[in-house]
Amino acid sequence: MYLQQVEISGFRGINRLSLTLDHNTVLIGENTWGKSSLLDALTILLSPKQPLYQFSQHDFHQLVDTDEQVNNLQIILVFWENQSNSHNARRFKSLSALWD
């Protein structure tokens, strides 16, 4: 099983992002394009041993050239099974409540 797609809106440096991943995805871009924000979102959601994360005002996207802040955020991860029933493996047990 691997992460196939990431969709983020309103999180830190990311207003909207839809990214399809494959086995050789590389993040390249100028400063302030959201590379670190993407990695932070993945770390928050996928770290198995960290305590429950408490979102703060800093986590919500700040619109460029204004003082307006986005008041909602959404992070969607889409996983793909490369083998049937691999989602039932022991290492994914902690994520079982999230499967749709």
C-alpha cells in the first residue's frame, strides 16, 4: 500500500493543492511554494507515535497581500493497495478506523 494522492486546502503555506504521487515523486520549487507545509501535513497525519496534534491559528493559510486568514482546512490522503487486502496488515491496524 502506498500514498497515491494528497489534497490540501487552507493549511499553512498552501491555499489549494492536489498532488498525485508515484514511486519517484520529487518536490522541487521556489521558496514559499508550500513544500515544507506539505511535508508538515504528512508528518502530522502519518507519524504513528506522536500525541494528538492540536491545530493553532498558525496552521491556517494566510491569504497573500491581505490580513485575511482562511478559517478552515482540509487534508485528504488517498492510499492505493498494490496487493489485495494489504490494508489488513498489522502495520496499518492503527489506521483501520480511517478506511473508507
